[in-house]
Amino acid sequence: MLCNVFVSSNTVTSLPQGALQAAKQSGKVLDVFFCLKLLEATGISTVPGSGFGQKEGLFHLRTTILPEEEIMDSFQEVQ
């Protein structure tokens, strides 16, 4: 899955052509469809923004990026 634009941590993307139609044909909301396709294609797990009350006509996703488990112990809680 390819996107045309990437901007900072508040990512802005242009959807692939036909994405909305493909989502409708699959019976899924666009952001849910996108998250599932991203997972299938790359193994990257994301959460559709529709579960967080996004505005009409906007589509979001949420993700968390974690370091490898082997280096997690080196992180310290910030006080």
C-alpha cells in the first residue's frame, strides 16, 4: 500500500486511488479497511481513528512504535 504524502508526527497522507470504493465494496469503513490492509501488507498494527470520534470526511489511524524487547530494560521512568 502506497501513500503520496507524509508530514511530521501528525501524518497527512493522500489515499491510493480507489481506496474509498474498495472499502465500500468490502463493507468496511475506510480507516478500518486501510488499517487491515496495512497489517496484511506489512505486519504493522494500527488502530482506526473512527473508534476515537474523528470528524466526518477525515480518516485517521493510531499506532505505537516500540523499541526491541532486548533494549526495553535500558529505558528508565522519567520523574
